[in-house]
Amino acid sequence: MLQVKDVQKSFGHFQAIIRANLDVRRGEIVAVIGPNGAGKSTLFKIISGHLKPDRGKILFRDRDITSLEPHQICRQGVSLSYQIVNVFSRLTVFENVQVSVLSRLGKAFDFFTPAKGLAIDETEKILDSVGLGNVGDRICGALSHGEQKVLEIAIALGSNPELLILDEPTAGMAQEETSATIKLLERLNHEGLTILFCEHDIELVFSFANRIMVMQQGVSIIQGPPHQVRENREVREAYLGGA
């Protein structure tokens, strides 16, 4: 479904990504891990179009999307949920998801039709699917951090993606919230959603991902199933603390 081929990215004299290669197959859960500064978030921003690579290609379903803008990539079926919560804090939970659905339906710039009565059923269905159906009328600023992170997933689902990219989806969550979020993502995956994510919780990564790509200092050093990555000496030395 997704191929990242020899991607490079610099910011001035700083080379954030020296060489990144990644592939994601339809229906998989793929993790990208690595120390802070390895280039994970930069890579996700390049895949979603928020940054342009200096070199390399991004292919989605065999189509070159390297030069497309973020909204164009989103319409292709790729949706990104950010590491830092990014919601409309003054709108309700329902309205946040409704905006996403209306954008996909081409209704975002229909200034002559009140939004209040549009996409009601689909928005409610998404909220129910992520467990936020009972707080749809709550202002987002009143939600807990964990609830806001789940809301971001709901907003991403509003664009009806085939590939969902999550930048540290459980960051800042309590253990109970983390467990609930992972169960939600597993269910979405079983329903057909392909997931690409990065996460610092290594125990979670190895129990959740089908395959793992490891980055170190801007270079992807291995991609494979968890047992293969765990046994790789270079990964142990670079990231997991040796033997």
C-alpha cells in the first residue's frame, strides 16, 4: 500500500533524514521506532505531505504522491493524527468530527447551507465507534488528554482513510487509557484499516505491531517482524540497550 524509497530531508545544515526506506502492506500494523531525533516524525510529515523530501519517492497504492499537498494526499486515503493534540478546542466533540466528514464530502465551503443538519448519522457512527458517542455535545477543551487523543483518531476517521498514520498515539495517557486506545486500534485494523505508527513504549510496540522499522540518526537500519528486530544486534546496540 505504501512505499518510501530512499527519502532524504535536511533543514539547513542539519540532515534530519539521511536515508529512509519503508513499506506498509494492506491490512498491516507497522511501527517505526528509534531514539529521539532519529527522524520518525519528520518521516511521517513527509509521507502526509506536510514536508517535501529533498530526494526520494513516496508511493501510495503504486501512485507517486511525493509532490502532492496534504489535502490531496488525505483525499487519496492517507490520514495523519499528530503527536501533539490538534483539535478545535472551542467546538464540541461532535462538531470536530463533523468538520472532517463535511470536508471529505465537499461541503466545507458550502456557505449557504447550515452545517448543523449535515452528516449527522455518519458523524454519530464514528463517535460511537471510538467510544465518544456519549460526550458528543461536550466542548473539546473540557475533555481529558486521553479523550482528546481518541478524538483526534475520530477526526482522522472522518476522512475515511485506508491508511491511518499515528504519531505517538498513546503519549501522555494513563495505563487504562492506553489499553483502551490499543483495543480500539486493533478493532479498526480488524475492520480493514491499515495502521502506521511510531511510539516510545517499546513493550507496546512489540506486542502490537506486525512489523517494525527502526531508525537511527536519520537512517532506517532494519524492517521486519518483531522477533527479527528484537534479535538484531545493531538494533540492540543502537536502541534497546545492548544484550
